[in-house]
Amino acid sequence: QVQLVESGGGLVQAGDSLRLSCAASGRTFTDYAVGWFRQAPGKEREFVASIAWSGVHTSYADSMKGRTTISRDNAKNTVYLRMSSLKPEDTAVYYCAAVRSAGFYYTAREQSQYDYWGQGTQVTVSS
């Protein structure tokens, strides 16, 4: 069992940067690939980024490429999502999720591929 807790959300202005954190507890975090998803008001939850347990391979949604970086510090059991040039349309609840995987390069883009989810952190971007 893995427990995930997101933090770092808040109210920012358009053009600002923000770094979200996903802290894990309960199991060895190095066994897990981690993804970030977001859900805007009135919309379905969508994929943002994913990182393999090794940290070597990452995957991004096309809409987030170039202004988003996912990274991890396995010694701290934490995965980060750094976003820059934020836009009002980035306003959403951001969730991290984890799935146990031995794949060195394994990342996952579908919600159904993940077994554990955090409660989410709100990001609001004002214009």
C-alpha cells in the first residue's frame, strides 16, 4: 500500500511558475512509476506527465511539453511537477498517482494504469 500526498498548489498569476510535490509513504517508492493528472472544473481528469521509477524516462501530454518538468528524488520519496508560464486554463486540481512497476523505462498515461492516488492539490491561475 502506498499513500500519496500532494502539496504546493495555490493561487498564482498568469506567467508564474509553480512546483508541486507528491510525497509517498508506506512502501519503497523506488518500485513505483508516478504520474500527474489534473481535473479542471466541468472537465474530465486528464494526463499531465509521468516518470519511471528510475527517473530515466518521462512522458508528457502534448499540451504540457516545453513548460512542464517531472522529476523525482527517491531518497526523499517525492516526485515533483514543475510548471512554468502558467495560464488560466491550467487551473485545476492536480493529482499524483502511482503504480508498481519493474520497468526501468516504464511510464503510464492512462488513469486505469494506476493503483494509488492522492487527494489532489488545487492550482488556480488568475489572468
